[in-house]
Amino acid sequence: MMKLVIDDTCYAYKEIFDRFGDITAIAGRDINASSVKDADILIVRSRTKVNQALLEKSQIKFVGSSVAGLDHVDQDYLKAKGIKFFSAQGCNSMAVAEFVISALVNLADELNFDHQKKTLGIIGVGNVGTRLAEKAKLMGIKTLLNDPPRQMRENLPDFVDLNTALSADIVTFHTPLTVDGKHPSYQLLNENNFHHITDKTILFNAARGGVIKEAIWQKHKTLANIIDCWENEPNTNSNLQNTAYLATPHIAGHSVDAKFRGSFMVYEALCAFLGEKQDKHIKNLINTGGLSIDKDNLKDTLNEIYDFQQDANAIQDINNFEDHRRNYPTRYEWHHFTSKTTLPF
């Protein structure tokens, strides 16, 4: 019988993966070389560094990552060793887009501006950026889209250069974290281009810590900062945290739907790898029943669905950063709800 080591925060791991063999569930940060030595399958989230140091003495044949990020996995090493790798790209795209829109709707109300008169610069138009652009369009927000890798491949006429996107009223990053290649995203916003960000700019990082150079950011006045991703997680930059409109512990993508989708996508890939037939019932693990909201405006409706301020409050004591992520409140995506106010999805 196969042995599986699984991050214990992978959604419904017992129900989804029990059929494949014996499961050892461990906190992601505690998965080490000893943990995986006798395992065949490894399923992680973002807190496990998957590399030679972890795997060189193991018999792992398949690594599944149930999150969208890739910077915790040494894909070159896995490929060289013939270890099958699958990442749940896009699993949390809707959740992150909803996080950004919810913050914007709250900001528009509190700072008294019309979001339809603002431009939204989206830097990184992959799974998340595309979802966000669709929601912005539904809300009548003009978008400035920047994604050089996509532009190179697809020659998209409506895309703009980085400086143009940085000059938008609202700037939000949704790139992966990369340090090499033609378009590395590490410290993409830095001392050489931060002058495009003014004291009238609303600036988001819901991508990866390190995409924005925090040493420069903390010295730069903006209209509002919304920070979900940090350079040295779980140690946040206290200057940025204390002055941010919203400072959260890397939870933008933590909806129940995103977590389930991440686990399910790995399940599909593992079934394909092992040549096993999928259990059709697993698709129906999320069953919310009828959820409804009776608020008469978008801000109150979105905050009733999920109020992200509670996540900021949770890490006022930074020691709670990891605990809040591991024990995150139940949060369903908007499509589960019927509401008096039309939701942008």
C-alpha cells in the first residue's frame, strides 16, 4: 500500500485522498526529510520547501501542490529526478479577485470616491488578474493590463507597459514570484519606478511577498495600502502593517472553494498519474445549502459575506499570523449567495 504525506491544512484530505493509501498528515512547516523518507506521494501547500534537501533520500514519485504559487517548489530538481509534479494553478483566482474588489468597495465608501471614475492597473494578468479584470469590467472600472510574458506570446493590443499600469489610480499585483528569465517579478516595484506611485495611489500586494520592495514602500506615502503578502512571512514589516488600510496574513485566496479546488485538482492529477478512475462524488463535497444576504448596498453585502477586517485584526499580534492561516474562518465565494444587491460575478 502506498504512503502519502500531506500538509494537514489541505482541504478534506482524508475524504479525498484516503483511497490511495496510508496518510500521514503534518503541518506544512514541519514536513522534513525524515517525514517523507518512506513516502510515495507528497501533497503540500505553500509552507513546505520542496527541493533536494527534502527529497533526496526519499522514494517520492509524485508531488502535488494544492496552491497556485510555485516559488516553494524546485521544479528543475523534480524534473531531473523524474518526479511527477502538479500545481493547482488558478485554484484560488476567484477568491483573490473577490478580496481585491471587496477592499475597493470598502475604500470607495470610506474615502468617498466613485470607483467607476478610477483606473485599475493590474500587473500580472494570469488566472487571478484575468478574473479581477472581468469583475472590474462588470463594475464599470477601466483597467490597464500589464503582463509582458503574455504580451510576448499573444501580442495583445490592449495591454500597456509597466509604467503606464503603475500610473493608474489603483495598482494591484498578481504576478508569480520569479527571480530569473526575461521578466523577473522579484522587486518589480522598486526605487527605480516607485515614483509612478503617488500619494493619491491605492496600492495592493496580493501576489507574493518580494514583488514590491518593502524597504522603499515603507518610506513612500500612498492614499491606501492593502497588503496580504509579505517579504518575510510570517514576520511582517511592522511599519507597513501599522499604516496599511488593510494588512492580512496571506489569506486572500483562502476561501473554502479555493482550498477545495486546490485539493480536487491535485486529486485529478494523482488519479491520472496512477491510472485510477475518479470518484464522481468528490466533486460535491462543498454543499452550503441556501445562503442569502438581505443588505441594500454592495459594501454591506460583501462585508456580510466575509469581512476581511477580522483578518487584519487577527494579526495585530503578529504571533497569530500562522495560527490564523491554519485555523481560518469559513469563507464561501460569492456565487453561493443570493442577495438583494447584484454581485459582480
